[in-house]
Amino acid sequence: GDSVTQMEGPVTLSEEAFLTINCTYTATGYPSLFWYVQYPGEGLQLLLKATKADDKGSNKGFEATYRKETTSFHLEKGSVQVSDSAVYFCALRDAGGTSYGKLTFGQGTILTVHP
Amino acid sequence: EPEVTQTPSHQVTQMGQEVILRCVPISNHLYFYWYRQILGQKVEFLVSFYNNEISEKSEIFDDQFSVERPDGSNFTLKIRSTKLEDSAMYFCASGRSQETQYFGPGTRLLVL
């Protein structure tokens, strides 16, 4: 079945550092890929998405590129802020005909940014 | 900006009791979902609902679980006889299409 693997956390960075959170996936079809963010005490918020190979999703300074050849969707940000401290989830949606939008999530990566 | 809302935010119940978790999806959305996250584990899909019926469900979603859209606004998840292992954060999500889902803040359920 489909699966998503994220890099082990937690990740601790200083403000303005470069961020990479790795995400790789296994899927039988051509999935859509997502990054969700969960701020403390809140629900999951869609951060960005990409629906086909070589697409780049971007939002709030975060970027991720859908790499079919390496089955990856790594999240990057050039300069993190304290307010980026949250849990980041990589997810996929199987685009196959029997899917009704079910998301498969990675285990989440806790990011803490210090001033 | 419209949001998915969930009530209650926290629920404590005794093992064997029935609980109903409530969600109000975004008003023009057609696809509805429940997920759960046991503490320290992945977010897991439970069920999807479209056109007034279950469209897909996971192995977790056994006979103890049911979903309902009793009116035009609410979407509920019922657990008939709760077990200790049902303790988790339960997330509702909705989408105008299957492509993108918007999540509520979650209900933290604790079964004692």
C-alpha cells in the first residue's frame, strides 16, 4: 500500500537558518503530494501541494518539488523564523480511480526555531 | 475565511460508553473525512463520506464506528462502545473536491 516516510525529528534550528525536512513516498499510481503544518494547540493546515512530477509547491517561503525519479517531496525554507516552530506532516493522496481523497501521512517532524 | 469546526475540543469518557464527535465542514464542500492521531503516532485515515454515503473506510473503522450527516451542516462520528485504545485526537476534514482537504482543530478523546 501507499506509505510516506519523513526524516526523524525533532529538528532544532536558529532563526534565519536553512531548513530541509526530507520526505519520501511509496505509491502505486501517480499521487498528489502535500505538506501540512500543525501549530501548537491547532489543527492541520495545508501548507503547500504538488499534483504532478516536477511541480513545485510554495507558500509562506516554504517550497517543495515533486521528484518522481527519487519519489521525494522534501520541504525547504531559506530562512526560518521562530513562528515556524510547529509539526510538519508530509502526505500523499492516491490519484487512482478507487480513491476518494484518502490521505496517507508521514509520522510528522517537530521543528523548533530558537531566536 | 471559512473553517472546519469541531466540538467538543476535549472529551473524557468511560470505557464502554458511546461518544459522538461533531464537525461542521466548510459550507460548499462535498467530501468529508475523519482521521485520528494516537499520541506519538501517525495521522490515520478512518473514513470518507460523499453523496450521503461512506465512500471509503479503513480497517480501523469497524462496526463500533459510524458516521452521519444528519442535516446540511453537521458531520458526526459515533463510537458505540469506546475502548481504551480509542483515545486519540480525532480530526474532521472537508473538501470541495477530492483534491484538497481542510482540517478542523480536532477533538481530543480520552477513554478511561
